[in-house]
Amino acid sequence: MSKSKLNKAIGSIEPSMTIGISAKAKDMCASGIDVLTFSAGEPDFDTPENIKEAGIKAIRDGFTKYTAAGGINELKDAVVMKEKRHNNLDYERNQVCISVGAKHSLYNIGAVMLEKQDEVIIPAPYWVTYEAIVKFVGATPVIVKTDEKDKFVLNKDKFLRAISDKTKMLILNNPGNPTGVTYSKKDLEFIADVAKEHDFWIISDEIYEDIVFDGYKPVSIATLSDDAYKRTLVVNGTSKSYATTGWRIGYTCGDKEIIAAMIKLQSQSTSNPTSISQMAAVEALNGPQDSVEIMRKEFEKRRNYIVNEMNSIENITCVNPKGAFYIFPNVSAFYGKSYNGHKINNSMDFSMLLLEYAHIAVVPGIAFGDDNYIRVSFATSMENIVKGMKVFKDFINRIQ
């Protein structure tokens, strides 16, 4: 056939490296190799019992049919109450769209808001999907590199230089993946003021807001002023805080016209989020929150250990993150050297050699827009972390 099979836009994006590395690690495990996996972006904890029971009850009650495309009212109300309770943000039902995970929420935002002439500012390192979505819908990602010395917080001068008359939005992840970056209220006030001056939207991805350390309390940028509230779309979900990654529930809160457009698109694509998962999410948001704090404390314990161990290795530097469950160590000092006769040129080489010879799965930093780093998830048991760091150090010592 002479006509192209595929939309050209699909060629602008790459498959998720995080999923790809995890899949390769699983294949190795299936062949009998014991792989220590530090690549997954999901809690290793089981979904809390009360949430599972709510899902089971929904099945037994026959709540297994279509729902409204934008989510059931019970869940929208739970989101409204949660945002009021957690962030003192006031929303109404028509300002909430329930989607099939926060990733789906972000895709819907891009699809209904962005056009070919638009530019989207994305601080790097960034979560891999941000750039992919912007490219797929035909807009232009404007990548602004952040620095380790600034703990990966967006530099004010670089930010201002990236703005043009085509800037449509900024995507801000706080706390952030892959670096664990966290923004102070002062940082966010500057960003909100700039957004007002130059009149662009803010997408605030707050999926890790409950996984924070050292007493850090995230501030939603939407709370800072009436203007910030109006121009911010808050994206969140239950995946990280409640260990429900596979249940696929995310949500967006904000401008009712944009929310209505997202629901319209959803009605013609996925239809509704899974009915059973929606009822489970109602319980997650409205029910006991003890499990959230239990997980948070354990993540903080793991973070303390893995950061100390990583920073004890010569020629590696690692920022101590205040949020999320990743570290982002700089391994570029080993580029140009070799392991077992194989030269290490970049983060992909480093990660693949680490997987092949040390049987440790991490994600190369190039996936997140910075080739000097690797992402290491500590969403795994302390036993695995202790063992993994021992093997990792042995791997490093064999690099020549």
C-alpha cells in the first residue's frame, strides 16, 4: 500500500523507558535471573484493605455498568472534600473530571487545550510523559534544564528566558519525578506572578503530595491567589498515596470550561473510568488515612538509607529529595570508562550494563531529559535496598 499506515505524530514520541526497563527486568526474572528492580514508579505496598473491600463491594452490589463519562458524583464530591481538607481549595462538581489515572488526565488536558502554535514550558529533568503528550498533540515542548546545585528547582532567569508570546502553559510537578524536587511557597509565588504577567496556564501535577519528608508540606500553587486559582489545573489521583496504580483513577480540578471539554473528549475515547475503581477511590479519599502515613514513614526511612549509601560512593553525587520515592544520582563521572570491556558513554550504557551484569534495574536519566543521571526508585523493601546497594557498589568498583 502506498498510503502511510500511521499518524505521523506517533513518530514524535518514544515508548516509555520506565516501562521498557521494567519489562526487560521481568523477562530476566522469568528466565530464572534474580533481578533487583529499582525502576518501577509505584509503591511496593499492597492496596489498603478498606479500599480493596470497597472495590469488592462494588462488584457484589452490581456496580459494574457505565457511569457518567466524567466520573460519578460520589467521587467528584470526595475529590472536592479532599482538596478542601488537604489544600483549602474550593471546587464544585463541574470543576472536576475523573479520568483513567493522572496520566490520562494530563493527556486530556493537552488534547483539549494545545494547538500547533503553542509552546509548553517543561522543567527538566521531567517525567517522561509530559514531553510525549505535548509532542503528540502537535504543540512544542520548551525544555528548561534545572541544576543539581539548585536541587533541581526551576531557575528564575532560565524560566523567564523560555517564555515567548506562544507560551500556553507550564507543567509543574511538585513533588517531582524523577528528582524528588520540591518547591517552597516563595518559589511558587514567583512562578504564579510570572504566569499572571505573561498570561499562561499552570498544570500542577501533585500526584506525590502525600509522599514527603523532613517535615516538608507541599503548597498547591492554586492556593496562592485568585488569579493562580483561575489559571491552574490541579492534577492528582489515588495511585501513589494509596498504592492503587493498577486501579487507574486520576482527576483534574479547575476551570469548568476546560473540565467540560475534557469530559466531552473522554466520552468519545475511554467513556468512563472503571466503575469499580471509582467506588474504591471514594473509600480511599473519604476513609481512614492511616495507611498513607505508614507508607510515608517507611519511604522516609528508606530514603535516608539509600541517599547516605549512594553519597558514600566516590564520584557519585545525589541530592537528598524531600518528596516522591526516587533518587537521581549523578553517574557521569564514569562516562568514558569501561565495565567488562564495554565502554560507558551515557546513562543508557550505564543502566544496561548494570542490568545485564549486576542484575539491578534502574532507569537511564536520558529518559527524563538529563543524560548525566540515573533514576533509582526506593519503592521496594529495605531488604532489597540494602542488598541492592551492596551489589551496586561492587559494580562501581569494577568500572575501569
